[in-house]
Amino acid sequence: MIDLLGRISVFMVAAFALGVVVGWLFWRSGRVSVPSARWRALHRDQEVTAGLLAGAQAERDELRVSLLGAAAQLERLHVRAAVADRDRDAARLERSLVVAELAEAGEHLEQVRAQAHHLQRRVTELSLLSSRRHAVDPPPPLVPGRAAPPWPRPPVPAATLPPAATAPAAAAAGNGAAGNGAAGNGAATRPRLPPMPRP
């Protein structure tokens, strides 16, 4: 029994030694020998690369901040664009209203011009008709040596006069009739004088 345990121990020690040797060979084959100068150069390059990486990370953070600011500014521009669109729509609506008012004013102006042209033509026709009537039958002059007025003056009817004006006229007419009667009575003794022309 002791002899069997001894043999097993020998085989186990031999297997362990063989595993250590094989592992060392594999480790040795995977390593590359680098000179110390080359290793220091690689170390410096690693430090420079780490510095560049830190600078890139800082620049990335700055770009993130700039991106947030640009996003906020873009949002403000969107709001301003929405306000501008609303103002533009309001201006277009006001412009359409003004154009409609201008069109209506133009139509009213054309109507007024047509009415004015019609009235001007009517006035011209009436002026021509009046001048023709005066040329055909001119009124007699009121006073000798004075030209007749350009148009006849129609008599004012008594119905249009106020009572204060008609009463003296009636009184004057009565007095004239009485005077005429007295003159008729004295016509045999006093001759009548011709009426004086009015200046």
C-alpha cells in the first residue's frame, strides 16, 4: 500500500514539473523582447496620446455646451419665425382689407365722376338751351338805355311773402286806389304827368 502511494506521488510530481515546463515555454514564446529605448519611446507616445485624449474630451465637452446653446438659439429662432409668420398673415389680411377698401373707394369715385359728368353735361345743355331762348326772344329792357338781364326775373307770388310784407302792400294798394279816385275826380281840372322812369 505504501509502495502504491509512493508510485502515485512520483507520477504526480513528474506531471506537475512537466506542466510547469510546458507553460514556461508557451509564455516565453508569446513574449517579445523590446529594447529599453524603444520602450521609453512607446511610453512617451502613450503619455502624448493620453494628453491628446484629455484635450479631445475637453473639446467634446465644449462642443456639447455649444450644441446646447445652438439648440436654445434655434428654439428661439423657431419662436421668432412663428411670430413672424403670424404677423405676416395679419399683414396679408390687413392688405386684403385695404385693397378691398381701395376697390370700393375706386368704384365710388367712378360713380361720383359719372354723376359729375352727367351733371356737367346737363348744365351745358341747359346753358345752351337758355342762350338759344334768349337769342330767339330777348326780354325787353327795364330801363331805357340799359341792357336786359341775362335771365328773366319771374314775379314773386304774394303767397310766398310774409304777412308783414303783404299788409303794407295792401295798404299801399288801397291808398293808390284812393289816390286814383281823387285823381279821377280832379282829372277835369289837372292834367296827369307821365310816370318817371326808375333808375
